[in-house]
Amino acid sequence: MDFFVQQLVNGVTLGSVYALIALGYSMVYGILKLLNFAHGEVYMMGAFIGYFVLTGLGGASSPMLPVAPVLILMFLAAMLGAGLLGVVIERFAYRPLRDAPRIAPLISAIGVSFFLQASALLLFSAQFRTYNTPQLIPFSTGLEVGPLRISLVRMLVIGSSIFLMIALTLLVNRTRLGKAMRAVSYDREAAAMMGIDVDRVIVATFFIGSVLAGAAGVMVGLVFERVFHFMGFIAGLKGFTAAVIGGIGNIPGAMLGGLLIGLAEAFSSSYISSTFQNLIVFGILITVMLVRPSGLLGSPVLKKV
Amino acid sequence: MPRIGTDEWVEQQELRTEYYTGLTAPARRAFDRVGPGPRFLTFLAICALFPFLTDSPFLIRVGVNVLLFALLALGLNIVVGWAGLLDLGYVAFYGFGAYMYAWVSSGQFDIHLPTELAIPLVVTASALLGLLLGLPSWRLVGDYLAITTLFFAQIFVELALNLDRLQLPWMDEPLDLTGGPNGIPGIDRMDILGIELPGVRDYFFLLLIVFALVVIGLYYVNESRTGRGWRASREDPLAAELMTTPVNRLKLLAFAMGAAIAGLSGSIFAAVQTGVFPQNFEVVLLIMIYAALILGGAGSISGAILGAIIVASVPEILRTPENARFLFYAAAIAVLVATVRPWQRLAVVVAAVVAFGAVLYQLVALAWPVGVEGELTGGRFSGLLESWMVIPAENQELIGNIAFVLLVASVLTLTLLRGDARLMLLVPTLYLASFVWENRLIAQPSVTRQLLFGAILVAMMTRRPHGLLGTPRVENPV
């Protein structure tokens, strides 16, 4: 039972990170019908920005400021940097392709992804960087309930991603910008005719999605410590999968999908077999797709004549 | 821009009657008058001459890769270009073909089938697998189909990695199916109708024959009832179905044909490499095949071939610094010639870049002498760059990195500017590009390849979204 709860915590931690990445995919898809394959690379850059802020402030062993401001600065810098990167990518790689066949922006996105990955390799070299989180926040601190222990870092990750998701939900459902985003995603042309500045809404969507990815990057750096140029690819794939499983373009769906994949990974690796972990996850996902062809919470695709 | 209501045929008709201007016009008109048959024969003849022009096994191996890529792109073209199904699991068929060939002609199970039997077996098995994995396309559309097929590709790699000690209940010993991460080495060379194929050169010719047959076959399939059915169901599945096109059967047929071609090229690949390894069939390869197809133009046979040539050969030329330097400056000049017009303006830009470098070099030499004391990497052409290219002896990496970021920023700004401002910025950008090249990139060919590949994909797509030889067509918004 304790083991089960421990795995549950692991799964939720992993899942909340995937969910944050998936949100970026899903929001962009909702508005542009574009699979933003460069999203994983934005997340990788966020993790690197967090790392450089941490080293700039003296490293994990001897930070110049108390722990809380260090963490806040790391998150803010990574989120802002990732957000700006997302906006630049949209402006130069996707905007010229707004009305092109749907596969063209996909290839452009793959190009951006290759370019960013190679840039990271060139600028930061191939070596693994580590956040050294235990020196910043000892893993022993945290909540203890009987034999079960949840470290502070994990609580921080789960807590801040829940906070970000609530903030996003409020933004989408309660603000003018959110209303504009929903309108554009429903029908871009009609929204433009109603006086919505579509370009501005798209830029805002990319910014918000990338901000979430940047935050996810720092979280992964804190929990798993290692940061490297190739990390965006796999995480991007998982985030994309989460978005599709939940019903792409659907915000609660992306959260659910992320959580589901995180849990599936944690439980299949600990209970069944670590060699076949990915196989089991993919098997579950294919089954979900075949049973619900447009994702768990997605609305079925309408056939128009 | 395609006009609403213009279909593919009308669009091509306009292209056919397009009036060319400029110096190359007679050549282009003459090229247009030659039909597809003679054009393809000329292409084949040039390809067949290639192994006689060079002795280098490396170059012939590049040729083999180009042909393999062309076959893969042609197979993918059936599924993606014609039937319009986004199949991200395509590379699994290639891998399956390779492993299947390895099973029936290597020491793995000690089966050594004759090649004439092995190849049809592999192709049939791949086609059946294609039918099976194509089934989800009945229910799933668009990106949902894409993600599901991507899972198949991932599952294939996972299986190849992990099926090396499969414990079956009725067996005492664990079964080694795929050799795990070490793959299956020692695959038999092919031996067709008594002709042995020992070297890479022989496989080049085998591939060329296979390639020619596949292209001819696909040409007729495309013109046939089936080809029209594919295109109809791509444009509008519902309308096509109402017109009694068997959409679901055509989808499966597309999957099976694509898989058969992929399996065939997989088996040849396995024989050329004399081994199969899981890392040969990862998602990166899939991305490269897609890039080849989309660069060339999805839906077009010649486009797929052209894309494959670009994607498979350009990265290889970048491998050695001497070639890379030559290629870099040649490409820079080619891009300038293509984009800056008229030629007087081009001459001004080139002269300005040369002058800019020379002045900058002297300034740096005066202000910070260490800044010009570094050595150029690679031998050839380096004499020409002396007292023009600033090579710092200290902090080269850091300065190079800053210059790289500046370069990206200025290239992006260039795309926003028009007119004289663009030319003004072009001069320092060009110098910056060669600075980054000489100081940072030339020593790291693999990073450079990836950087350039990514940049080319973005640049190509934003310029020509329908690919080099593709036909622009109007898509229904989803």
C-alpha cells in the first residue's frame, strides 16, 4: 500500500509536468490546427535558462539569495525566456505558413526543432548539466505521513503546476483575452470579422503555451536534476501524446492526458516490468485511441459535406 | 497562390503553358517539351554512370543511401501524398522488412533462403503488416491517425530492443528474436538468379533497377482508377464515398503498397549493411523521409526523388571541412545570385562584404591583436581568407557563440526588412555568417548538419509551402 501511494506520488509529479507541456500543444492546436513540434525544444530551453539563472546566482551549494527568491527568479526567467522564444518561433516559422497546406507548418516545426536542438548543442555543449537540487532543498525535508514521504521538491512541483493550471483555466474562461482565444479557436475567420485581432491572440497563445513549457522545464530540472540538449524530444513526444489522448485542442483534456501518461508510466515500470514500460504505455494509448477516436474529452470530428 | 476553385489539372495546365523569360527560357521550354518517359530515362542513365565516375566506396555508399531514401519517399508518397493519410509509423515497415530479411537469411535462426524467395516473402509480409496497421485509418482521422501510427513506430523500436530474451511458456530456453540492442549481424549478401552481389557497387545497380521498376509502376498506378480514387478520397472522403469510391479499401491498399515498398528497401538495406540494428529505425529517420517528401513536394513522383537526393546527399558532403568550406561559400553565392537582383546590386553587395571584412580585420588587429592570431581550421582555400577573417586566439568559443546568436537575430531581422535597409543589413550578416562558420561550425560537422537541415526546412517551407515540385492545391479548412 505504501509502495502504491509512493508510485502514485511519482506518477502525479511526472504527470503534472507532462500536463504542462501538453497544454502548450493543445492550446496552439486549438487555435491554429498546428502540431507545434518545436514545443519540446522550448521546454528544453526553459530548463537551460533555469540552470543558468541558478549558476549565475552562485549555484545550488552557495546561492547568493535565500532559497525562495532563487526559485522564483529561476521560474520567472525560464517562463519569460521560453515565452519570448515561442513568440519568435511563431512570427518567423509559422506566420508565413498560415494559409499553406497543413503539412507545411508541421515540417517547418520539425525544422525549428532540429535547429533549436543543434543550437543548444553548439552553445551549451553536449555535457549533462545538473541542478544539484539536494543541495538547494534537501530531499529529506518534506511531508511525512507514517512510512510515506513526499519530498518538498515534489510538493513544490505538484503545487506550482496545479497553480499554473488553475491560472490558465481562469484566464481562458474569465478574461477578455480568454474569450478571444476561444472565439478564434472556434472559427478564426468569423472571429476576425467580429473585430478580434487574430494575430495578437495567436501570439498570446504561443506566449502562454511556451511559458508553461518553460515552467515545466525548470520543474523537471528540479526533480530529475539532469538537463541536456536532447531532453526536449522525448518530453515533447510525451506531451504531444498526452494532448492527443485527452482530445487535442481541449484544455482539461490535456491535463487529464498528462496525468494519465505519468501514472501509466510510474505504475507500469514499478509493478509490471521496466523493460516493457514504454510498450505498455503505448498499448494503453492505442486502445484509448481506438475506443475513443477523438481523445478522452475531445468532441467527435464532424463530417461536413 | 492557387485560386479557389482551380483543381490540380487546371493548375498544371497553366504551368504547362507558362511563358518563360530570361536567358534560360529556351532550355526550360525544351525541357517541358520532353515527355516524362525520356526525362526519366536520362535520369536513370546519369545515375547508372555515377559508379563509373568515382572509385570512392564512400561516394557509392552515398549513392546507395540516396536511392534507398528515394524508394522510401516514393512509398511514403503513396500514403501521405496520394491517399492523404498522415502515417507516422512508416519507418516501422522499413525496419520490419530489414528484420524479416535478417530472419530468413542469416545465422540468427540458421535459415538461409535463396534471395529470389526471401524478397517476395519479405514484401508480402510487409504488405500484410501494412494492411493490419492500416486498419485504424478506418476509424481515426488526421492527427489522431498520425499519433496512433507514431505509437506503432515506437512499439517497433521497443520490440526490436527488448525481444532478445523472450520467455515463451512452452520453451525451455528464452528465445532471441531480435538480438536486442546488438541487432542481428552477419546477414547474407544477396544472390539473384546466380549473380552474386558482393560489393556496395552491385547493390547500387540492384537498387537502381528496383527504383526504376517502382517509379514506372507508381507512374501508372497514379494515372489509373486507383490513383484517382486515392486523390478523390484525399480531397474529400465523404464526397468520394458518396460517389461509390471504396474509400476504406483504398486506404488499406495505400498502406499496404507503401509498406511493401518500405519492406523491399528495408531488405536491401539489411543486405547492404550485412546487419540490422534497432537504432537504424528510429523516429529521426522518419523525420528525414518526411522532410525529403515534403521538400520535393508531396504527391509528385519527381518531387519525392528530388527531395531524397537533397536530404540524403547534402549532409554527406558537409562531413569533411574542406568540402564543407567550399560548399558553404558556393551555397552563399548561389543564394545571393538567386535573391539579389539585378547583377549590379549583387556586385555591390559582394564588394561591400569583402571590404567590410578587410576593414574589420585591420580594426581588430589594431585594437586587440590577439583577436586575429587564431588559426583557420582545415587546409583548402584558407589562404584566400587570410587578413579577411577574424579568428580570435582567445575565447574563440565564447565569441563564436555570441556571434551565432547575433547571426540568428540578424537573419530573422533580414526577413522583416525590405529594400535598401535589407541590403545594408545583408552585408554585415554575410560577414557574420562566415565568421560563425569559420570560428565555430566548421569544427563540428554533425552539429552544423543538424543546424543547416533545420534552417533549410524552415526556409524552404516558408518560401514554397507545397515543396519544390509539388502542385499548389486548395485545402478545406478543418
